[in-house]
Amino acid sequence: MYAQTTQLIQREQVGPGYHLLEFDCPQVAAAAQPGQFVHIRVTGDWDPLLRRPFSVMGTNEAEGSFQVLMRTVGRGTQMLAEAQSGTKFDIMGPLGNGFALPGPEGEVVLVAGGIGVAPLIFLATALREPGGSRYIRGLFGARSADDLCCWLEFSGVCDEFNAITEDGSTGEQGLVTDFLPPQLKRGTGCVYACGPALMLAEVARQCEGAEVPCYVSMEQRMGCGVGACLGCVIPTQADGTQRYQRVCKDGPIFDAEVVDWEAIHRGCTPG
Amino acid sequence: MAAPQVDLSVELAGLSLVNPVLVASGTFGYGTEYGELVDVGRLGGICTKAVTLQPRAGNPPPRICETPAGMLNAIGLQNPGVEVFIGEKMPALREFGVPIIVNVAGESVADYVSLAERLSDCADIAALELNLSCPNVKRGGMQFGIDGELTERVVAAVREATELPLIAKLSPNVTDIASIGEAARDGGADALSLINTLLAMSIDIDRRQPMLANVTGALSGPAIRPVAVRMVWEVAQAVDLPIIGMGGITSAADALQFIMAGATAVAVGTANFVEPGISGRIIDDLEDFCQQAGVACAADLIGAAHGSSDVEGLQ
Ligand SMILES: Cc1cc2nc3c(=O)[nH]c(=O)nc-3n(C[C@H](O)[C@H](O)[C@H](O)COP(=O)(O)OP(=O)(O)OC[C@H]3O[C@@H](n4cnc5c(N)ncnc54)[C@H](O)[C@@H]3O)c2cc1C
Ligand SMILES: Cc1cc2nc3c(=O)[nH]c(=O)nc-3n(C[C@H](O)[C@H](O)[C@H](O)COP(=O)(O)O)c2cc1C
Ligand code: FES
């Protein structure tokens, strides 16, 4: 884990409200594992106060840089979206647990919803590295074609790829979860998912029914990012006991079986 | 010519602190969370996350949200309970070699007494900080700190139960904080800690619902600093006890405001989340400030802003 000043070396708009940011940070580039995140201070001042968490989408160890795919939603992301290359940012990372690698058997299905594609691109890239002969199928769902951000990057690291949009503007029409059941019947060894909480809940439900292991990347508003403030919890249950676990430290990747999806449905999401 | 050495040490409730910069309860976990990033051994001391007799699950999420130059939290005193604290958290805390101030919270006077008794048997605890001021729990918590009589009663009962130095942590959610400070003194407190968070609320207008699942929350960060400085000033004037000042500290300049208002030490809270190494930076900058101002002992600055006004008990 590092905390240091880094430079934004490139910012590219890759869709309406979507930006690909590249930071110069050899330490994070060398240490980050798929599923981990960085905690970025968007200003040198004290307002906006808190750091913003973003998944690492990829690393370039040779260049000593890493990338973040960002959707503009509020004040902090707006500031990042307007930053000039060369701007310095204070970054903590890599943080969190990262994805557990799949067991030796079966194909891997990656289910991405919107901006949730970012950590799955990193995961697929890692699974394809020399020695990784894993067959990867990617399902990428979004509202419309505009929101299928970085789909070329994603399809490029998948052996099979399906785009799904709610309005049918590209690919199949529907919800990404409508297209998961047939995949689960095909000897899938493991499912990884990242996207809106309700999408993850549905992926988890289907995987449980099909008895396929499933890992999800969860979000929550964060304070410290290192496990100290207990601000970022989600409800979990294991062995009959319910408790709150920290997204920043115990996650952001959780075994879908331990997440208390009923409580998530009741609204325990960052918003 | 080498710059003259500055003495940053202060005495507080019988504790000798190498410098006046502590980290505030609930903002530094149990120390280890920051061990990789922060030279914890440099701190004047650590106030731990509140510990209760039994484990507490805490409040449902969302538990925090950002506000202008501040944040709300409603953690709800999530902690593993005093036995796990002693068995699993104290061993690592001890290793840092700095004074460990254990923040305790109860739902009744008896809870505080039992906690004090249990913690008195544990080696290497420097002091207890009685959290009489948590606004995020239904029972206990702030209810003690907003009532002078209850404050005096709980402090007096704990005083009977332990030899450890007692620091009463005061709530700002009162009209007259000086009178609560007096009540804590009358109960036998050795020092006062202030301020805890301000009871507050924020609404998500898109969802038309409160930002926090707990509805209300606790405001901290730079937004509360002027309120905190004012309260330290008032308590310093009224009560003859050393004060740990806190509320929105982000720099040595902020810390000096508290010290000059009458605080013997300061605690850095929410700012740890934003800049983990901030306490070390504040220690360095305090030293620089003293050097440049020709102040040999930082303790000489305690209460400095009161001038010749009537300040009691500032060391
Ligand atoms: C582990 C993790 C990984 C993430 N990865 C990405 C990513 O790769 N790309 C991306 O675009 N976004 C990602 N997010 C969401 C991103 O952190 C938020 O969109 C961002 O913090 C919003 O900041 P803002 O100032 O623009 O919004 P505001 O709404 O103004 O923010 C106000 C506060 O709420 C918090 N907040 C708001 N929305 C979220 C959210 N969805 N999750 C957590 N905190 C939130 C902010 O951090 C801030 O503290 C991730 C979140 C988490 C927890
Ligand atoms: C997330 C969070 C958790 C806290 N938990 C506790 C606690 O357990 N006990 C306590 O006495 N104060 C607790 N506090 C209050 C702080 O110790 C401090 O009094 C307050 O935040 C003001 O300082 P600040 O503005 O620098 O954060 C907590 C504050 C925050 C932000
Ligand atoms: S953000 Fe502080 S514990 Fe997770």
C-alpha cells in the first residue's frame, strides 16, 4: 500500500461522461492486482473533503503507469474529468483484496454492467497472461451504446463476447442478466461480476441456483479506504451470523454467497 | 548555527507526551490499519476506537456521507467488545510504544464501571477516555454528555473503579459546554477531551430520503473547527483541567488555534482519512513554528490567546 503524489499523464474522453485516466505511479503499477482500487484525492484543499475510490482497469509495468475508467457523476469526478494532463494527484493504493483466482476447472464468465467493466478488463487481462489458458466469456450490459465504454478493450481480452443494451442501440436488447442463464448451463467454472448493486444481486441469485461460484465487486461510500473508520460496510452473512464487513478492506470483492442481498435490496447502497 | 531545539513535550493528566499531537478516537482504528503508511511511533498518543462491554455490530449502511468541508458518520460504535480488544488489539497497539488512550462507551453507569475495571487489569493502557458524547446510538452515548448531573455521576463512579487517568470526552450538542466540563471535573476527571461530533443531517433530494440509513449523523472535519475552538476557549476559562482539543484539525496552524485557546494537546480526526501522514506533518510544522517564533517550549503557548484574561488551569 502506498500513499503518494502522482501525475496524471493522460486523460481521454471515451464516451459521453466517460474518461480514461492514466497515472504515472510505478509502485501501484507493479503491485496492483485485479479487483483492487486506488483512493484518489481530487483536490489539494479540504473541500471536497474525502478521497474517491476507483478500480484499477489496467497496469503498464514497463511504463510504470496504471489506468482508471471513470464515469462523471458528481463534484469529485467532475474535477477529475476536467484535469489537465500533468496535474498532480495524491493517490493511495493499491487497496482492497482483489479477485480470488478461479479454480482449475471450467470456463470463466465475466458479467459487466456499465462502468463495472473496468476491474473485469484487468481480471481478463491477467487471466490471459502466459500460462493462463482460460476460456473467457464476457457479457457487457449497459443502458445504451454510449455506455458500452471500452467495449473494444473488453472484447479484446475475451474469447467470446456479447454486448447487451437496454434500448437495443447496440448488440442484443435487454438486461445483461437475461443472457446469463444459458452461460451457466455450459460448464462455467466461475462467474465474476461488477456493476450496479441490483444487477449483482440478480447475478448472485442465478449463480446460487446453478451452483456456480460467483465473486462480485461491491461499492460503498468510503472514508479512510484502509479499514479504520468502519464507514464503508455492507451487510454480510456467513454460518448463520449476520455482520457488517468493510468494502475497502474485507472487499471490494466478496464471495456472492456471503453478501446479504435482501438487505442490499432494502437500500444499503452508496447512491 | 544550528537552530535551537524545541521542546514539544506536554504533561496531561499525569501522562508525559513527547509531543501534543494525538489521533482522535474512531479515526485511526486500532493503529495497525495505518501502520504501513504512518510512523505511528512518532505520535503523542493514540485514542482508540470506542470499546464497549459486548461486541457491537454498528448501524446499517450507508453510514457516511460527505458535506461541505466535512462529513457525517453514523457508525454506531461498531467494535469487537472489550475482551477481544484486550486479547487481539492491545498486543499490536503496545508495539507502537506510544501512550494508548482507550475510548470507552456504555449504555449505563454500570457499563462504564465494568469497562474501567476490566481495562484496569490490562497492562500498558495510559488512560481512559470516557465517550459521553456519541450521537449515533440509541441508548447511552450522548445522553450522558448533555446532562451535567449524569456526567458527574458517571465520572465519579468510574473514578472509584480505576486508578487510570480519566479523560471525559464532551459533546458539543449542548448550550453550555463549560458547565458540563465543570460537572466532569467535580466527578473527578483528570482531563477533558473536546469536541466530539455535532449532531447533523443531510438529505438526498433525488431519492427524497436521508443520506444516512440512521437518518441523523455526526458532523466532523474542517467544517466544525470554529465551533470547536470556541468551545475549547470557553471550557479553558471555566475549568481547571488540561484539555485535548479537536475538531477539524488539518495543519499545525489549526492545532495552534486549539492550543492558544487553552488546549494542552490536540487530536487529529477526520483529516487522517484524507492524508494519513498528517499527524507527522503537524508535529514537524509545530516544531518549525516554535523555532521561528522563538518559543523554546510548545507548552508555553497553551492558552496564549487568552492573554492576561482570566484563565485557570492551563498547566
Ligand atoms: C471499490 C470501488 C470502486 C469503484 N470503481 C469505480 C470505477 O472504476 N469507475 C468509476 O467511475 N467509479 C467507480 N466507483 C464509484 C466512484 O467512487 C464514485 O462514482 C465517486 O466516488 C463519485 O464521486 P463524486 O464526487 O463525483 O460524486 P458525489 O456524489 O458528489 O460524491 C459524494 C460522496 O459520495 C461518494 N460516492 C458517490 N457515489 C459513490 C459510489 N457509487 N460508490 C462509492 N462512493 C460513492 C463519493 O466518493 C463522495 O464521498 C467505485 C467505487 C468503489 C467503492
Ligand atoms: C468515523 C468517525 C468515528 C468516530 N468514532 C468515535 C468514537 O468511537 N468515540 C469517540 O469518542 N469519538 C469518535 N469520533 C469523534 C472523533 O474522535 C472527533 O471527536 C471528531 O471527529 C472531531 O474531530 P475531527 O473533526 O478532527 O474529526 C469519530 C469520528 C469519526 C469521523
Ligand atoms: S473506508 Fe474506512 S473502513 Fe472502509
